[in-house]
Amino acid sequence: MALELKLYDTMTRTVQPLWAEDGEHFRFYCCGPTAHGPAHIGNFRAFLVQDVLRRTLEIVGLKPMHVRNLTDVDDKTIRGSRSEGKNLRGFTRQWIEQFHRDAEALNMLAPHREPRATDHIDQQIGLAGQLIENDLAYVARDGSVYFKVSAYPEYGKLSRLGEREISTQETTSAGRRNEADEYDRESISDFALWKSRKPEDGDNFWDSPWGQGRPGWHLECSAMSRHYLGDGIDLHAGGIDLCFPHHENEIAQCEGATGKRFARHWFHNAHLQVEGQKMSKSLGNLYTLADLTEKGYSPMEVRYALISGHYRQPMNFTLASLQSSRSALKRLEKAIEAHLDGSGMSKEEFKALAAPPFPTEWGLFEEAWRGLANDLNVSRALGGIFTGLARMAKANPGAVAPENDLKALAGIFYALGIELYHSGGETPAIVPEELQCLARERWQAKQDKDWAKADLLRKRLLAGGWQVRDRKDGYDLIPNST
Ligand SMILES: [Zn+2]
């Protein structure tokens, strides 16, 4: 029986089955991080929900082609690089590397392509030029290029905002993205495709047919999505805060240039609050992964907490929810261990079951699968895991658990990206930053096949009290005493 995955589509406001238009790959694009500082848990909620989608697509056999961009030029990155006295590339590189480390720790699968905005300036200039040719954009006196919203009647179809609402939203701080000094715009709703060079841009400008400058932020996603995935894609994802104006602008840019539908499906996750409050710098609740691991929580506990609510519901993230995640993971580990013992299967063998070919029948974990397949309802899936395990214990007290049930269970964990036996203890040990640094260097040495260096670093880590255990796609640091 073929598996089906249904998901809520923001454009039609209905739940729709997903399918690949070209019959080969499910092509989907996610708006990625801006490389100006560490990503916070609000950013990671979106990326983790997308990761669960990607994994579930793999299970239903839709062969995802996943593209997520890196914004490495905008007001924030330029300001950051100039205040640190670094060039833009060097400044953004450190935050891209940090993002990759966090993403790996959170067990996020790397996208198939991860393009940077500054590597695709030509594509962005080409797109802006096409829009000028199609009479949907104009060049202002200072050489900036603007999209003319009034020339594109379909503008606002995703967020379903009327003309008046669009101009009001545009003038609020949430709707605008540092687009001050744009007095050459014909209308307040028009948005920049290309920004002419300003003194505060420093060395960060490129040549274009309209003079020196840099692309407007909205343009990169349209240009790179087209470049890597073609004109019409299967799905576009992002946090709900990006729906307007960013995604609305992406649609206008792509459809205005090509005359073809940009994305067949729009996938948005609701926002995140922390301890019942909006996340903000002033409240000090813009938690990064490092903030939470310093408090003693493991990345897997953070992942569990961030995916466990329904993606369409706003989530209230609390430190207490991390405690609950810890105990839920421990309960799962304990329950599964009992079945593994009964079946003579090791934890590694169980983990290895979470690989293709994925099950098409879910047995005791049918309810868990249905949760995922029906609009990625992770809380229903998690409930289904616990009831499935309870039924398994009842059906096979102390006896062998059927391998197909264990395989189904491992498949659900794969979709959720939950790796067991990774959560923190009661008093978790924290790897000191300098040793984490050595471990990363060692991993890099291994990738470079510099075995002598890798071995030396392994010994230094051991002397510091930590053993390295390599996995296929990474490593774990384990306290030497255990
Ligand atoms: Zn985007």
C-alpha cells in the first residue's frame, strides 16, 4: 500500500496530499538563517519542523530535493562585519559554521543544496532585469530597483491582505526590513529588488546594469530557488512571520518573471514564545542551543521539546518543557530497552533499523504513523509511540518483540529525528568548550584523512577525560569514567 502524506497549505487554507510534480523528486525550498549571530530556538523550531517534513517525505518515498539558503548579505550582516572590522565573507563564515554545528547537534539532516546569497548575485540581477522588462519593476533615480506592487494584481494572495492592509503592514516595524531612506519609491508598498550603493555598505557592493549596489533581501530566495529547483517547485517553507511580506514578495518576483506558478504548496509553522512571553533581546529569552546546553540540557532534549507540539500551534517553550522532554526520552529508552533485551537486539541494531527501505505497514505503531501522515501531528505521533509500546509490552510480556514492530518504531523515530540514548543524565556532564574545539578539529582531521593528527587529538581528549565515539556522520563525546 502506497503511503500518503498530507499537509496544510497556507495558500488554499486546506490540507492537501503532497506529490512530486516531475514524478522524480519532491523539490522544496526553505528560507534559511541569516549569518549575523547564533540562531535561536525560534529559528530552530522552523528548521526542525522542516527536518521532520524532509524525513517523512523520505519515508513515503517522495525523494526530497531540499534547498535551504544562507543569507550572507543584508543590513545586519554588513553592520556586524563592519563593527567587528572583518570582511563580510569572514564575518558570515563564523556564523555559518556555528549554525552547522548546532544543526548537526540537533540531528538535522543537511539540505541537498545550501546556497549563499553572495554566490548568486548574477542570478539575482538577472531576475530583477526580467521584472523590469516585464514592466513590473522600475529603476529609481539613485539606481535602486523596486518591484511595482500596483502592477501585479495578484499581490497579497498568500496572506490574503487587501491593498490598504498591505500598506499599513508595510509601515509597521514587523512588516518592514530596514528599508529606510527609500524616498525614491513610487509607493510605500513597493519593495527593493536592488539597493544602490550607500556609504554604510562599505566594500559590500556589486556592479549591475543600474550601477553599483547589492540585492534586496527578498530577491535571493526567488533567484536561488529557481536556479536549483526550477520555475515551479513542489513546496516552500518558512516561519509564519515570513508569510508577509517576504513570501508574498517571493511569489511576486518569481511569478512576475516567469508567468508560472512558483510553489504548489506553502508550509508555515507558528511562532514560538518563551515562558509565555515574546522572544526578545531585552527579556534575555532569545535562547540559543549553547544557552540551553550550558544549563545542562542535551541537544536531543531540545529537539524533542521543539518538535513536540503541533507545528501550526504557537508553542510556549519553557525550561520545564525541557525537563519533561528529558523524562519522556528516558521513559522511551527504558521501555524500548526492555523489548530489545527480550529480543536479544542491541541498541545499535535497533538504531540501524531506522534506514531504507522504510516500512509500509506500521503494525502497533499505526496510530503514530497516522499522526505524522496527517499534517505532521508530532504530538499525536508521540502519543502513538507510547500506546504502541504499552501494547507491545502487554502482547509480549518478557518475550520477543516482533521485528517488524521494532522496525516500524525505528522508522517513526527516524521521521522525528529522535536518537535515543543521547539525552542528559540527572546531573549532565558538560564538555568544556576547548575540548569541543579539539573534537571538531579531530573530526576535520579525520575528514582530511590526517590520521596522525586525528589520533593525537583523540589522545588529548582522553587526557581531558572524554572518549570519542564516531558515528557514520559525526561523533559523540562520552565521559571517560563510564
Ligand atoms: Zn526566503
